[in-house]
Amino acid sequence: MNVCFSASRLMKVSEVRRLCKEMRENPALLLATELKAKEELYKHFLRKEKTVSA
């Protein structure tokens, strides 16, 4: 499974490796993380749309 992470802060290499290992070992955690990120993006998109149309 190919996964691409985007960090919102600087992370140590050990943190990135640990997160990648956790995601590889637990696909449900990957799915939950992905859904949370998509929810945040969608909320941001809706807020932006409301300010543009108003």
C-alpha cells in the first residue's frame, strides 16, 4: 500500500519512521487518519466558499 504523508510541523526522522510503521501495521488507523484529514479540508473548503459567495 502506498501512502503519502504531509506534515503540518517539522518532525524528527524517528517520529516519521514510527508513524509510518504504525500505519503499515494498522490499516484501520490509516483510514481514520485519512478521514479526519479529509473532514478538516472539507470544513476549510466550506468556510472559504461561504466567504467568497457572501
